[in-house]
Amino acid sequence: MDFFSGPHIIIIVLIIVLLFGSKKIPDLAKNLGQGIKEFKKASSEAQKEAELPAQKPAVPLEKPENKDIPKA
């Protein structure tokens, strides 16, 4: 028992064409593909970043001294 059969898919495609127009559909598909590509890229970068060990700062943080200000 298939939920979507041939006539159902044809009706869905016709509704999409009526809503967006035949000129907008390639642009929508292109933008959807770019969005998926950016999402995959960001998720892989985040995964790589999470796998890296935490690095300690090279220089220890110290409180800077102000020698220009005279002490009262």
C-alpha cells in the first residue's frame, strides 16, 4: 500500500507549479540545494572543531601594569 502513487505525485507537482510558477521552480531548487550544501559544510566544520583537543593559551594571562599613571 503506497502512500504516494503516480496520480498523487502528478497532482502535487501541478499544485507546486500553480503556486510558484514554472519560472521560479528552478530557482527554488537551486536555493534549496545551496542551503543543504551550506548546512552540511557547517555541521562538518563543527564536528571537526569538537574533535580537536582544547589548547592552552601560549602566553599566560597577566594583569598589565600601568606605569604611566602616577600613584597617589
